[in-house]
Amino acid sequence: MNFSRLAAIALLSVALSACSSSALFPSGGTASASKLAGSLDSWHSALQKRLTGAGCFKATYPSTEWTRVACGTPPRLWYPVPPSRRPGIRPANVGDGLDFTADTNPNLISMAIGTFPKVRGVKTVQTEDGSENGLNSYTLQLNSYFFPTAACGSLSNCDGWEQFVFENPPSGTAYLFIQDWLVATSEPGFSSCPPGAGWQLVGNIGCVQNSPEAVYIPNVSITDLGKLTETGQAALSGDSIYLSVGTTEYKYLDIQSDGIVDLASHWMGAEFNVIGNAGGGIAVFNSGSRITVNLQTDTSLKKKPTCPADSGTTGESNNLYFTHAPKKEGRLQYPSIEFTMISKSGGTASCNTRRGT
């Protein structure tokens, strides 16, 4: 499938930066900032343990009570697989299959948390060659590996795949939702999807469906990237997605037996990054951008994951380059990986892994 056709199909379909944390933290020096950061981490963890039923919710620090908010309809945008499954599409600097991921095999992940602990020099981002092109258009994606699933039904050469998506368009309302796929693992792909299950055929790539609803979120400037924390949870009773924007947290919980593709029984690898907005788009950051990515994985064990290179699963990308991973700091609650991306090529790519506490 050529790129223009893929884009056409797709159309159918926080700053806590290292250079300045004053936007969220009060004055009073490093001690005050560290204390509040720890309090926000504890608040975030407490919210994830207070499930309140299916639907859309919002909470504001320091309260740990969720308030139900109106749900919306997810955007008809598709976030397809990388070039290894789409011959002829050029790989970019980061993403589109070229990404570090957290591999926990053989241990199952119940929850993954993606953050940007250090953000420097980020002023603008623009999605190009995608479905939602424009200034300040980007997505945060927390994606699983591909895995066998009974949802494939009678389809042969088929894998499941799940994406937790925060979609920030060029203007207007942003969306928090879940996207599930049945991915064709060999040519010529699929000619149909399992009947009566809500799937939509996307070319020969696979079958896709969004969660029934999404949380509406005010548009977030890329200069607030360091304030964002995205969390995905998988359970036999259904999956959920959270997004923290500074001192406000949003949640969407979808109650379905075994989820849609049964991620809870197969989740052993995760990818998290800031990339282009749908249709294989590329997020173009300004020169001088430097972003550190951290991804925690809750497997109920302290064992650190591995961090294989070039193991990403989404077709979107950005124009950054991998460089030296940051020096190891204090361990987080869950085992994690951490790497850094910059706007200038030439560094030696590496990824740090850590045990949980």
C-alpha cells in the first residue's frame, strides 16, 4: 500500500520540563519542588486504585475522588502498523518501528506508565504526512506488542494489538481513548473482518475499532509535554486509560469481558512515545529539542525489563534521534526503561533499564 492511500484511509476513519518546573511547582526551592513531585506521584497512584465503573472521569489534585464527566466519540483516525508490515514506507528517525520498548517476557504487564521526566528546548511540534497535520498536532501512544488472540476468529495469520492513545489535534478538543487491531501477519492481508464484532477493515493492513467512547480533554500545548503522564491498564474485566495533565487527571474505563483482544492475558511488551498524529504521520519538533522518555511496567515483580532497539509497533514517528540514555537515578515504583531523543544526529543510542522498588 502506498503512503497516499494509507493517509486517505486514515482520513476516513506536561511544562514539567527539565529546564523549568516553575509552571507546576510553587516557589520555595528544590526541596519544595521535590516534595510536591512526590505528592503528585502518590496522588496519581492512589487514583489508579480507585476504579469507579465504566465511563469517563476527572479528578483534581489533591482529591482522590473521581468526578464523572460526559463522554465523547473517539476521532475516526487510525494509527497503523510500522513499515515492516507496510512495505514501501520510509522509516523515520524515531518511531515507525524504530523505537526502544520495554520487554517483560514471560511476565505479564497489568499496567504501564509513560512520562517525560526531562524536556528541554521544546517549543513547537507539527504533524506532517499524516491524517491530522498542523502545528501542535501530536499523539502520545502507549502500545502493546503483537500477540495471538481469539478475537481473530477464523482469520489466519492474525495477531492482536492494542494502543492507548492521547490524540492532540492542531486545535480544538483532544481525545483520550483506546484503539484495538487485528493485524495481518502476512500478505495478502485480510479481505474481511470477523462479523458482528465492530471491526472495520483498513486496506490490507488489518481490522480496527476504537473504544466506544473517549474522554474530551482541553488541547495541550507541546510546551507542556513534561506535565503529561499516560497510563494504560489491562484487566480481564476491561481496559482503562489515564492521562495526567499537571494536577488534573482524566480516566476512561471500558468494561468488557476480557477486553476486546484480551490484552490482559498477553501483555508482555510496551512502547511509549510522542509521535505524529495518525495515518503514519511524523511529529516534527523544533531544532534544539531534547526529550527523555520513561516507561514503567507493573508485572508484580521487581525484575527489570529488557529494552530491545527497533522493536516499536506503531507506524507514526518523530524527527528526533536517539542519543545516550540519562545516567541512572533513583529507582521508581515499577521496573522501567528510559532513553533520550534529541534533534541532532550523531550520538550513540542507548537505553537504561531499572528494577522496581
